Amino acid sequence: MGQSSITDFDLAFNNIAIAVKDIKTAVKWYGDVLGFELVSETYFEPIEANIAFISRPGLSLELVNPKSVETVPELLVDPPAHVGFAGYKAIVFDVDDLAGFTQHLRSHEVTILWAEQALNDEGLKSTLFRDFDGNLINVFNRT
């Protein structure tokens, strides 16, 4: 029997897991601000955490709420310092109307770090903001 290659496996993206301080607040925020709907909730004993699976078409998030969760100050620094630490930087989405989406965020009083910021000469722009726990979320215009 020969050695397998990574291309022998059908690897597919499942979700992004985010540790949150309050599961009910997280489900509500991601629902109200980003349109996610609750799919299921469970308790996962090995990590002693409540978990909520939320989704919207083509996207799934796993909200994890352990008994104790701490905010790491280094992960909450503003750009450009946020890229100075190895690890998670931001959840990144695409949207077809960045200006309208940015206005939607403002109407929900979301903390916006930059709005419709030009990222390159080809017209790519993004709006970078924080969720209620301070996690970075970046939304690019779909070009």
C-alpha cells in the first residue's frame, strides 16, 4: 500500500470557533448585527463549555463559552499592532455593498476601527470592527 497524499482527502471548511464571555449575548449580537441564526446548543464536557452553533447561508460559527474565559490584552490591540502577535487576527467576510453594510454597523453602534479603507490599487476596501467581546471582524467589498 502506497503513502497517501493530502489531495487524497476531501478537506472542507466547517466553521470558526470563537470563545465568548456570555453565550446568550453572543448569539443575540451575531444574530442582530450579522444575521446569524441559532442552529443548536450543547454542553461539551471535555472542555467544560457551553457551545452554540450559529449559521447563515454559507457561513457557520461555533460560539464557545467555558466556565472561565479571559481577555488577552495583546489580542485586543488596534491595527497595525494587531499583526505583531502570532495567532488569530480577524474573521474576514465579503459583502456586495460595503458602504451599506458599514452604515448597518453604525446603526447598531458597533465599534468600527476603520470604514471602507482602501487596501490596494484595484479597488479592494474593507471595514474593520469589533464584536461585543472585542474580537476583530473584517469585511471586504466583493469585487
